[in-house]
Amino acid sequence: MEHSAYTLSYVTSTYDSTLWSQKLTSTIAPTILRRDLEEVQCVKTSQVAPRSPCCLERFVFSGSFLQVYKRTIRLAGVRHAGINFNASTVTTPPSSRKNMCGSDDMQGKEPEEITIAVMGPTGTGKSSFINLLSGASLKVGGNLESCTTSVQAAEPFELDGHRVTLIDTPGFDDSTLRDTDVLAMIAAHLSHTYKHGKLLAGVIYMHRILDNRMGGISSRNFKMFRNLCGDASLKNVAIVTNMWGMIEVHLGEARESELASKDIFFKSAVDNGARLLRHDGTVESARAIVRSFFGHEPQALQIQRELEAGMDISQTSAGKELNRDLMDRIAQHRKEMQALMEEMNEASRRRDEETRKELAEDRAKLQEEVKRIQDDARNMAAGYAEALAKLEQRMKDTESAAKVSKEVNDAKELQVRNDDHFKHFKSAVPDNAVLEAKLGGAFPIFGFWGKLAVMLSPFSLSWK
């Protein structure tokens, strides 16, 4: 694409090529006689419409801005500062055509954005998996004590033309958080992203192949996971078995086969479209798992659809499953309290006061736990609302901080470019006497005002 020199195009922040800047500043006259100037807003070259051969837009480099002074000047093949405006043309650099003209003629295209959530019980290697791929430094636990106490996104990384963001989540067996808190945080994050039009390209559920059975904790986590996702989105789910380097291969394969073939484990999910994959701890293995999501249509999870439909979180499938689990725990604790009461009565008959006091303390602890669980169940909705409000405020604070940082960086970058452009201008502009003589000879018809403009024009170039 070519622009006539009559348009007097000039490099602004639209361009990044220093060579192109040098070419343009040495080709186009830096100063043109002006009269009765009308200031127009700072614009980029892409906003300047091509003019007819007899019209010209006046550009003046002044301080930190490239200002446009609108003044139509009729030219008739005259020369200014030794430059022929009647014939010269400038060619837009190919790398800049997309910015200027909206063309698709670019070197490469923007990476496709995809987001993948990583879920699973505590200690299954979720944070380690994310750190391995993204180079992030999410805190990793060395035992069953949880280190992930919030939903957090790692820094995006690029893989095969995709910009991938991995989301770390706490497990429902978290050692520092209540299950209702975990559900509230995960649901708040999913709801917030869904409202802003962002869907997950996939979900990874991590499971330790070391575990020879799915105990209560693992089973509870997977039930919650299934109710969060729903059956419709299982085709975008990968169940990843981890820690293969810590078990003999034949034992691991036997457990993997059992996980995939029994209904009490992962069979139902696999039958409905979920994939059972291995992670051997290498970055190649982790990348292969992420690549398996490429090309999949992002899907809304079941809890996202339910919350968007106006359901209270306690009425969602995940909320109901958690309530059932809480009620089961209360029932279990009450059985334990009843057994302790019988033991206390027996100790009293034996006049074993020390044992009776110990049993009474244990029963009091269970009573407190029952009360806490009941409060959690009642306050599930309030906990979700609080988590959502905190998340939205944090997002606003992050966006504000990012905006300020961007403005500061843009201002610094613009200043550096303007300093460079000013140097080019200064070297291209002849001394005042020569410039005045050339312009005066080229435009004798402007009289006093024309001469005054000629005398003052170099100052508009050097003023900063």
C-alpha cells in the first residue's frame, strides 16, 4: 500500500521500525508554511485520510505530541527544502499494515487464548504441574498440608500458537479451609469469568497413582468435581494420574485399569467423555496433556449455568452434594457423641473420674464441630456472596493497577520515541536563514504573515 507524499505521513507510535522512521523523516519535509492554524487532536497515521494531490496536512513535532495543524495549502509542483512533493511517494512497511489499514497482511497471527482449570485433592501435585508448564512459582506443599488457599491464575505461557492460562484451585480436603469456603471461592471465580464471557477450554483433575484405593477424601473430592462440571462438559475433562515415577510400572498400570473400569472410581466419567491420561513428571508429558485440549470448543460448567440461571449456591448440584456430605458428617459425629456418652456412664459407674473427664472433653469437641458444620451449611449462600464480592474488588484493583502501570510505561516509551524523532528532525532541518530563504522563494505570495510563519517554524520543531 502506498500513500502519496502529499499526505505527509509521519511515524508515530503506530510504527516500531527505526529504519522506517529515518526513511520517512529524510523523505518528507519537516516543516511547511502555515497560516491561521487550526489545531486538531493528536492522531496516528492510520487516521489520516489520503488527500488529493493539491492538498496537504501540516504535521508539527512539538514536545511529547505529534500534533496536526489543519491547513490546506495548494501546491503546484514546487520544491520545499529541496524535496519534490509532486512525485515522491512513501511505502508503508509490511509489518505496519495491520495497524494502519486493518489488513490481515501480518507476519503471523495472535495466539489463541485458552484457560484450563486444575482441580483435585490436596497433595496430588496441582501446583507443581502448573509451575512446571508456566514457570510460575506457586507455593508447593511437601506433605498433605495444603499450600493453595485461593483460586489463582498462573502467568500465561505460549504453546503451539496458543496462549495458555492455568488456574490453580484448593482441594475440598484443604487443611486450612472449610469445604464451604473452597466451594464458595471456586464458584465465585467460575461465575465471575462466565459473566465476562470467558469459558474454560478444559478442566484437569489430578489423582495420585500412588493411592491404592479411593478413600473418603478422594471420593468426596471427585463427587464434588463431577457436580461442578456436570456430564455435558466431561468431553473437556482430563483425569490425570500423577507421580508415576514413585511406583512400579506394573502396579501403576493395574491401578489405572481399575480406576477406568469400576463405577466407584472414574468409569462413569470416562464413559461420558472424560479422558484418562498419565503425567510422568516431565515437561513434555505436561505439554502433551495441555495439547489434548487444543481444538476443543470451550464449554460452560454445570455450576456456571446454574448460578447464571439465578440459583442459590446451596441449590446447585455442587451445593446439594456438599450439604449431603455435611449432613453425613453431622450424623457420624452424633453417633460418636452417643458412644462417648455411653462410655462416660460406664466410667461413672466405675468411679473413674479421670476417664469420664477425658470423654466429656472429646464429646464437647464433637458438639462444637457439629455446630460449626451446621453454621457452614446455613451460611453457604452468604459465604459465596462474600467470596464473589472480594473477587470482584480484587479484579478491579488489579485492573486499576495494570492501567496505571500501562500508562506509565506508554508515557516512557513515547518519550523515548519522541526524543529519537526529535533528533532526526533536528538533523534534517537546515539553519533558519537557509530555511527562510527557501520557503520565502517557494511561497512569495504570503507576504508578511508568510514570512513571520517561516521565521517561527523552526522553533516549533525545536521547542520541547
